[in-house]
Amino acid sequence: MNLATVLSVVQTILTAIQTLDQLKATFSLYQYKGELQRLEKTVGIVESVLVDADAKQGALSSQQRIYIEELKDAIYDANDVLDEFVTLVKQRKAVFATHNKLSNKVRSFLSRFSLRLHNLSRKVNDVNKKLDDIASNSSKFFFKVENKPNRFLKPESSSFVTENEIIGRDKDLEKIVEMLLDSNDFVDEASNVSCLAIVGMGGLGKTAFAQLVYNDPRVSSAFELKCWTCITDQDQWNLTEILGKIVKQLNRHDSSSLEQMHLEIRKQLGGKKYLLVLDDVWTESYHRWQDLEKILRVGASGSHIVVTTRSKKTAQIIADVRVHELQGLPKNQSWRLFERTAFLTRQLKNLDDDLVQLGKEIVKKCKNVPLAIRVVASLLRGEPKLK
């Protein structure tokens, strides 16, 4: 049972609900905000169940597997309905952007819009009820539901990268490298150390992109010292644990006290032009971030801290205007990624038009999100034809 695809869909749903301001505003304007909040809460519970099921892969009973399949079907239904909402909201935005708000065309659209929105809200209610009914039975099948923030905990990352596996990020790379190399760009008068945030929804490849930046020869030659630290699963933002991770990367040894960590960071980073990457940061507290940053303000001029995060609020707290929002891949690069992953080399020479068309429809449903494309394409790899 492969749960990676449905977990990717769960992340897409949660990210859309949490980050698409226009979606939230539309639900509130038409008094459907409760349905959206209910969907977010229930999908978060479903995610917890799916993560637990993924950890128990080999030990699931037949009843548990049937239950998980029901959850998967309900999640795909929720994704389809949310996709309809996003499309409708985009249409509304386009109409208002190109026509006078009092024009007959706008009035006609709003009349149809309200009806479609009402019908879709009923669909959301049906999906919510279906998800609620299924999720409420999780304890009967001995699945854990943890009361944690809605996020999929990924494995700890490293700085290693296979460059030829990263597709469609050339323009992003050039922009970030330019920002890192321009010592006069956004200089903080209070510190020699500048902060830069790479932000985007789960599955876009923020970590892989940061690895690409970290290993770029121009970046490597520009900094006296580089350090990569993964902050994944720091739910309580434990400053001592985070500093301990950084120190261990710098000197390969553990430090037992906060005082020792301060001294070691001053010793290792003090007066040096350094690049520090903090991968998967989640704190949305300015004061907590300041507690960490002030300890790291010991580098030479031109030093940089690069942070990856899914939270726009985190990015703004850390880097203010120096935020690079990673988008989905361009359509041609999405297809290139799917083609490379789904088809064997011998198949690439003889792809018929129907196969290509079907493949591109699958890519379209993946919303140009690299992780979703890779997961779906890998499941189809080696098949004589796409099902």
C-alpha cells in the first residue's frame, strides 16, 4: 500500500486552506468559513491517521487496509471539490480585474458565481460529513491521532544533491546566487549577517533547491565556511537543541550546555564570512527567531543565513523583504520530470501521441508540484501503457 501520493494530496489541501487568502476571504464573505475550518481540522486528523498507517505498512490487517482505502477516496473527493473552489475564485478575480464592478457582465457573473458557490459549499459539507464519519472510527482500527500542527514530518535532510535530478529551477538559482553574492544588497546596518528565506508549499522542492544553491561553485568560492542544519520537527522551537545541531555540524562534537554552544559558535563562525542553511523552519514567533539570530551575528560582512519554510509568516519574520517564493515548475519542465520518471529509456523513443496526451493530463492534475509528479510517475514506471 503506497501512501506517499495521498499524503502529498493532503499537504496540497492543507496548504491551499492555510495560505490562499482569496479562498479564505471568499468563504468568509459568503458565510461558509465554518465549512473551510471544519475541512482543515478533519483533513489534519486524516493526515495523522495516514502517517501512522504508513509507519505500520507491513502490519496492517485487511480491515485496516479497507479503512485506509476509504480515507484515501474521501481525501481525493475533498481535493476535487477544493480544486473547483480555487478555479471559481480565480475566475472571480479575473472578471473583476478586467471589468467595471457595476457592469452587466460582472453582475451576471456574480449571480452565477453565488449559485455555483452555494452548490460547491454543499459538496464541501458532504465531503466533511464523509471524512468525519470515517475519521471518527480511527480508534476502532487502532490508529493514533496526534494533536500536532498540520504538517507532514519529513526525514532529516543533508546538503548532498544530485544536480541532474533537479529540473526547472535555473532562473530561481540565478536569482538566489545573485542575492548571496551581492554584498551591498539589503545590508543590515545592525549586523554583518543577512537573512534570506525560501518559502513555498510542501512538495515544491525547497530543500532540493536550497541544496542546489548550497553546492553551486560560485557560492562555495564566495564563503569561507558553509554549514547545513535541518530544523525539522522543532515543534516547541527548542533553542538549545537547534544550537546543538548547528554546533555539531561545525565541529562534529556535542556540547552539553548553552554556554558552551555560545562559545563554540563564536569560535567557529566569529569573523568569518559564512553561509548557514537552516532547512524546514517553522517558528512564527519573532522573539524566538531573534534569540537564535543574535547568537549567529558573529560572522564577517557578507555572511548569510538561508532558511527554507512552508510558512509565509515565518519567512516574513526572518527575512522581511528578502523572501523568494518558490512556485510550481513550468509546464514544459513538469512534463520533462514526469517523462524522465515514468518512462524507461527504451520507451522514450517510441511514445505514441495518446500516451503523451494521457501523461500530460496526469501532470496537469499534479499542479506542477515536483513531489506529486515524482510520486505518481514512479508508480507508473515500466508500465507498458499508462492506466
